[in-house]
Amino acid sequence: MPIEIRELVIRAVVEPAPAGEGDAPADPADHDKLVQKCVDEVLKALRRRQER
């Protein structure tokens, strides 16, 4: 008898990086590019989801 998982809960604890470390872009233009790339990826995933 197959088992179907309808909901998966993932929890994580994120600790802040010490000052001066991390992957955050220093240039505001780089920050805008990163945000735009994230938005594009989310929209692409939503479109794929609607096609199903």
C-alpha cells in the first residue's frame, strides 16, 4: 500500500553572521540585480506550477 505525503514541514535555525562577513553585495546595484533574479526565479516556479 503506497503512502502519500501531502505536507512536509521543514524548520531551520539561522544565526546571523558576524559583522563584515557574509555574501551580501556591497554595491546597491548588485543588490537590485540579486533581488530581480530572485523575483524572476519565483515567478518562473509559479508559472511551472500553474502549467500542471
